[in-house]
Amino acid sequence: MPDEQLEAELSPVTVVESDASTADELLRRATQWDAAVRDRDESAAAELLAPDFALELVQPVRNVMTRQVWLEVLADYVVSEWEVEEQIVEVEGDVGAVLRRVRMEASVMGEDRGGVFVMSDLWRWIDGEWRVWRRHSTPLMPDRLLDRKPSD
């Protein structure tokens, strides 16, 4: 999906006390990451991730997924709908944050992962570009995920 189409799908962005051009660049990289996830493009995703990237979950259960494992699972992360309902972009020096509420329909390794999620993506300026260092993702209705059974 072209970047312009992805940007048109995003909700309004709130930039908090950041240089607008720096925040715009971070948002552009975040949009590229969204596309890499939706397209299950391991190569594109790898270019956006910090070497020590991790997906960290605290709800419904604590889990940490390393960069290598996350990239391996990406092929089985099928996103059929992705809507950013709200987001805030903040940049301070070489650290950026993209905080979002996302409604998605997705499955991971055959298990339903749809719903509304609060996602915090922490970015670092590494070797002249923004790279995702951490993603924290929390479902707003965690009981819904615990009650699900794998798809047939």
C-alpha cells in the first residue's frame, strides 16, 4: 500500500512539544512499519527495527518477544483491518514515542487477535534514522483474548 494511502487512513495526529518536521519524519517511519506489518514484509520490517527491538506485553499475560522471534512470527500475523483511532507523536532528542489506540482484525498463528489495543511504540534515532526499539501493546478488553479458541 503506498505511503500516501496509509497516511490518508490515519486519524488526526497530536504532536506534543516536538519539532514538527522531526515528528513528521517519525510518523512517516511509523506508517512504513504499519505497511510492513500489514504486508507481512519481513525485509521492510527488519529495516525499521532496532537491533535490540522487543515486543513487550503485560496484559493479558506478561510476554517478551525478541526481534528475531517477532520477525519469524510476522509471516503468521494476518491483519485484515487496521484503524488508528487516535495517536500522539512526541520527540525529545534521539527518542520518540508514537502512542496509539488501534482497532484491528487480525490473527496470529491462527489465533484471533482482533479488538481495540493501546500501543506504545518507542523509537530511537540510530545511525541517522528512526528505528523501533520497543512496542508495548495492551488489549482494552483482555478477557476477550483469554476466552478465545484457535481458529479452525
